[in-house]
Amino acid sequence: MQTLLAKPVSYDHVKKRNRDDIKYIVIHYTGNVGDTAENNAKYFANGNTRQAGAHFFIDRKGNVFKSINLNRTAWSVGGAKYDDCSKTGGGKYYGKCTNQNSVSIELCDAATKFPSKTQIKAVAKTIKYIRRHCVNAKTIIRHFDVTGKKCPITLLSQDDWDAFLKELSV
């Protein structure tokens, strides 16, 4: 795993936390086509002005970059619950999963296609890494499950999400 750590003093939203308080691992997607883990990690670690981010970025080739330490929060699951959650089924973890008690993994180049086998293997290894350092991080969910945001777009259907989780085998 390659590391490009964010500078915690740069952003007031990257706060310290106890790793024992982390309960959730949240899967996102960057929304981009052809992007890489390295490009995203560099942006979020060094040039981020959006007050957003994730702990890990994983691309289709299985490259993993860490941009925020596990003992720090990332602005990744906050915000208001989407109005259409009662129709879409999203938002079930709203108010339960927060930036403070979650670790976020962004899937790169997954806006138009299901994650690659290599990418899924890298996600599984990253989850095992997270769980070694955050022993209570037992629940894997989508950003969709927190706010109802259609993220990750290729894993919104329950069948696709279940297939992804089965391939993780964690």
C-alpha cells in the first residue's frame, strides 16, 4: 500500500479520533472515468480545497493509496439525507454511520463499469488492513446506505452490491 498522507493541520475537518470507535467501512466511487488511485490521493492529500476526501483510493489495476490516517476523520459521508430515500432504499445508516466512526474507500474508474477483479482483491486486502487497525470496523456499506447518494453508481442494485460483497469474501 502506497501512502500520500493528508496534512491534518491543513483542514479543520480532519480531526483526530480513537480507532476503536470506528464501526463502518464505507465504499464510494470517485465518479470519474479513467482516473487512478495515485491521482486522487495526490489531489486529496496535497491540493484539496473541497473539504472532502477518503482514507483510501483503489484503482482498476489494484493500486491502493492511503491519503488520511485511520486515526483521523475524512469528510466523506456527511451531508443531508436525500429526499428520495423512501423510494430508493438508501439512507438506512443515516445518523448511525458518520465521518467520526467510519473509514472510506473510493473506487477509481468505476463510474461506468463494475469494479475489476484486481480492484476487488485490493479492496479485500485494504479491508483486512483496516480491520487489523480498527478492530470494531465490522460493517461494510455504501455511501448510498448512509445518505442515499447514488454512490457507488455501479453497485446501487442490491444484486450487484451482494455480488461485490461475495467477491470480497471478508
